[in-house]
Amino acid sequence: MAERGRTPGRVQGIAGTWPPRGGVQAGGLVGGSEAWSRISDKLREWVRAEAGAGRLLPWVPIAFGTGIALYFAADHEPVLPVAAATAAILGVVAFLLRRAKLFPVAVMVASVAAGFATATFRTAHIAHEVLARPAYSVSVSGFVEARDIRERTDRFVLRVTQIEGPRLQTRLERVRLSVRKGMAPDVGSFVEMKARLQPPLAPLRPGSYDFSRDLFFQGIGASGFVTGSIKAREPPVEGGLSLRYAAWMQDLRDTIDARIRTTLDGDKRAIATALLTGRRDAITTPVNDAMFISGLGHVLSISGYHMAVVAGVVFFAIRALLALVPVLTVAFPIKKWAAAGALAAAAFYLLLSGAEVATQRSFYMTAVVLIAVMVDRRAVTFRTLALAAIVVLMLAPEAVVHPSFQMSFAATLGLVALVQIGMPRLFATPENSAAAKVALWGGRELMTLTLASLIAGFATTPYAAFHFHRVTPYGVLANLAAMPVVSAVVMPAGMLGLIAMPFGFDGFFWWLMGVGIDWMIAVTEWVAALPGAIGRITAFGIGPLILSSLGIVLLGLLRTPLRWTGAALLLASVIWALALPQPDVLISGDGRNVAVRGRDGRLHLMKTAKDAFLVKEWLAADADDRGPSDASLAGGVSCDGEGCVAPMADGRFVALSLKPDGLADDCTRAALIVTAAPAPPTCEATVIDLKRLHAQGAMMLRRKPNGFIVDAVKPRGTNRPWSPASGEVEAVSNPVAGSPSAHPADATPAEADLQAAD
């Protein structure tokens, strides 16, 4: 019993119910330590789960592709023996550590080295000369290997047997030439002609797509157009088996196109031909633009979707027909027979469509799935995707930097993750649940299509924004409205038309295919016309793209809550991309076009030559909806006989100097001068001359208080086979004005058509 006048529990002025002095701090430290211990234990548990048995293989192509990307990021060509030896040594080390805890790390490092060595070998294997300077009046002869029928001009690839020109020393193996529409020679023919050649098109601004690299890996060393007539000649040597095969396949494609033409015309015919043969250049520009704005552009490029439809229709058709015979159903593995038939159909479709890199990847993925069916393995898994990616990257490592592979791989990764992780959880509910009731009314299929469109669109958005500077806000709506018709009507009708064509009963199927294409065009034009349908994105660097790619991989491959680190990386990549400043000045590689950002925040153009393709790319990268011929581009630009000037946002001037006489005045008044002539040593302005542009390519400049930050396509020291280092460049010869050809058929395309075709 407590004494009167004393507080219970208080001893010497301290309440007994209170903890001892310092106890709160000590307890807090102990509690915090226990919390961190629990968190670290949980993290280790998740990491062990992610590194468990069977979880390593999907990461191998990621590491392999990283090695390829490092190869393309190099300033100069690596030494092949060193790269190969390094990969071999690291592979042996990984094998020796196969029972050690460091085995996963060793495998990833070895895979990176293997990817680097594979890309180095690929470049050395196909190495060929590339035209370094323009060449005029070039006499060239050779075999026609490929032909493209386009909207305004045609184009063909020539395997060169002989080439001659004034001061021309480069021995080109292949050139790509444009001709007047309808004048392209037949594949397999031997022809000779005069041509004007240009080096492969370099990036139009730092960070944009490198067309010269793309052409290099196609074996093409120059592009240009025919001047005069094309003459057929008897070949001095045999073209070889590959050329005869190319000619046969081209004849088959032409025959299919001719049969489709008897029933369909216009864009319906062009799209039908594109879906069956891969030739999509004849689609008119308005419809083509609407397809990409609406998010249906992927339909025009033969990829995994088309392969899946072809293989799926053939698989189920063969299996259904065989199931009609009870003896076969009981005694034989008709499912495996159907898979083999579907594989053969997919292989034929691959060859018919031209076997482009995206189509090859799709075929390998489909082949792995069908082979898995034939050997009684699960078909749609991360391992299947990993094996397909490894095959593609080993055969064509350059695919890593191509937008079609990036978008296709990202979309497929998302869809496989949906099948493996999302769908089982979504529908793993009791049969009397709401999900089961919805599924009975077809809701499962509708939900699957919606989720597939959402995930595929989400996974490909970073790459569409990086390469094409746009996103598709209504992509899901367009896909939901059009893709069921494409899957159930257009593609099956096209396949039945191919089967019926030898028997003469194909007309009905082309008509049916046209009905479905009409619906698809109507959907794409409706969606493209909706408010805000064109989601323009300003250009951003490779850094945000790498970060977003890592985020997509983590979200797709990880199974534990660690996957949400991928969402954090995606958010960080978006913030990074939006925070990057836009350039204040853009300069073309030939110095003839200069864009300056004015006080209104938009680009204004100074030009001495018309280049609609260049200006269109610059405006797209700036998220500018103006066209190349918009009059406002010349706003604020002042020109005279000696050059042009335009003010920047801070009031300083940029000058495009055309004559040496005006340089002295420009040096005192302008902050930046672009000129073909050397500037005086005492010039106070920053000078970008033609010699520097030829050496470093197109440039972007950003203002700073005492000058400019310069970003060039080819930084100093860069020297790659598709973009060799060069100094000052002059044309091989001036155009020679001669008498017109006596041949009545002049194949020279009009300049306006060339601009539109580019």
C-alpha cells in the first residue's frame, strides 16, 4: 500500500513505470537493427528465388545483347583475335566455376564477351568498301538482286561486277539505285547504266537512326539514282544459285501481286501484298501515316503476329482434318504432325516475305514453339523467347540496334510474362466466381486481347518514342477494333487465296481479304482523326532508353516483388527524358541547312538547298507539327547574297555564310558561323566550317554563357567500317552535261519524286 503523499511507482523523483534513462534510444536502435535485419533477410530470400534453378537462361540473351551493344558503342573497330580470345577465356572460366556460387556472374560476363566477339566477327565477315564521297557519271553494271515497288519511284539493289568513274577508286560490291516508277529491271537480270552515287546516308542529327550502318550490314556500299537509260546485257559470268533463287521468289511475289490486282486496287491491294509478300512501299503516304498514328503500323511489318497467325491457322486446320479420321487420332501423334505442317508453312511464309531480320526473329520464335510441341515441352515460356533471341543475335547481331528487333522483343517479353504470370493469376479463381461467369460469355478472350494490346503497347512505347518521336494514345482502341478482323478474316483469307491460286479459285478470297482491309483502313483513319491522336515526343538520348529497357526486362523476367524496381526505373527514365534540354542550333552534315531555336521556342531554318527529308526529321525530333514547307520556318531569318542570319532565344545571332567576303562582318556580329570557307584566325565567333562537318557529320549545339556545347554525329576519333573517318571531302567529279541518251526509256527519276520517296 502506497504511503500517503507519495506518487505510486516514483522512486527518487523518477517514475518506476518509465524505462531507464537511455533505454528509449537503445530500444530504438535495437528495433531499427531488427527491422533492417528483416529487410535484408527478405531481400536475400528474393534474390535467391530469382537466382534459382532454371532462372538463369532468360538472362543470357540480355547479357549477350549487352555485349553487342557495347561493340556498336566503340569509337573504332575492335581487334577480332583479342575479342575472340577474351570471350573464349571467359567462357572457360565460367565452365570451371559451374559448381561455385559465382557461376551466374561468370556466365553473364562470358555472355557479354561472347556478344561483343560475335558482333566483331560479323562485321569482319561481311566487310566491304563504302563510298566516301559523291560520285557523278559513274558507269556501273551488274546483277539485280532485289527490287522494291514504291509509291512514286522504284528501287533496286545491284550486285556490281564492274564500276568506273572519274577518280573513283572505291570498289563497291553492291549499290542501291532509284529509278522512275515502273522502270526497275527484273531480279536476276544483268544490266548496265550510268548513275550518280552518294555515300550511305549518315545520321541526320546526333542520336538519330544510322542508315549507313543499316546499309553496311546489307552489303550495300552506296546509294543513288540512275541517270539515263538502263540497258540489259548478256552476263559475263553466271549469277549463281542465290540469284536464281532470288529471281524465282521475286517472280512468285509478282505473280501474287498480279493476281491480287485483278480483284483489289489502291491501298487495299498494296496492304494485301504487304501482308503476304512483305512489299509495303506501295502504300500511299496518308494511309501509311494513319496506320502508324493509330497504332496499327505493326500490321504492315511482317513479324511475330503474322507468323503466329499463319502457323496457328495451319496447325489447327491440319489437326482438325486429321481428327476426322478416328484411326489416326488413336494411333498417331496428330498434334505433332500438325506442328510439323505449321513449321513448314511458317518457313514458306518467311521465304515469301523476303526474310527480313524482324521476320527471321519471328520465325525462330515460332519454330522454337512448334518444336517444343513436337518434343512434348511447354511452348510459350521465357526459355523459348531466350532461345529465339540467342539464335537471332548470333546470326544477325546488328539487330540489337534496329527498332524492329527492339520493339518486337520487348512486346514478346511482355506477352510471355502475361501468359506465364498474369493470366494464371487472373483466371485462377473458383468456377462460380465473377471471372468464370464473364469467361462463359467470351469475356476472357476480350480481356486477353485488351491486356495483350495494353502490354505490347506499353512495352514498345520507349522505342517508338526514341526512334519515331511519337506515341499512340489510342493504340489499344485501334487494336481492339481492327485486330480481330485482321486475325479472323484478312490473314486466313490471304492464306486460302495462296492455296487456291494454282487452281484458279483465288478471286473470292482476295475479295474477302479486301473486305477486312477496308474495315482496318476505316478504323485506322477514324482513330488517327481523333483529338490528340498524334502523340509527339521530343528526341531524347540513349541514356533514358537504356534505363527504360532495363526496367522492362526487370518487370518481365523477375517473379518476386523485386520486379517493381523495374517500374521505378521506368519512372526515372521518363523523368530523365523529359528533363533533357533541346538543342539551340542544328547543322546538317553538308552545312546547307541550319536550324536555330528562336525566342518563340521553335526552330527557324536557314538553307541553301532543299532537303525535305532532313527538315521533316528535325521537326519530328522537336515534337513540331509543322511540315518542311511551312512558311513559319523562315520567320526571323534574314538573307542576302552573302548568307543568312537568324537570332537565338538570347538575342545572339547565328550566321550561315555563303561567301568569304561576308565572313569578316559575320565574325564581329554573330556568335556562331557556319561556313564553307576557312574563317580568319582573329574571328571572335564560334566557327563550324565544311571541313569539320565532313569529318564529324551533323551537329547539335546548346548555348552556354561563353560559347556552345557541341554534340556531333561522329565525335573526334570515331572510325567505324560503315562510317570511316575522313577529312575534307570533295565530289569525285562535277556533273558533266552531255547529250541525252538515244534510248527512248529514260529511267532518271524526278527530283521531287526522290524527295518524296526519301
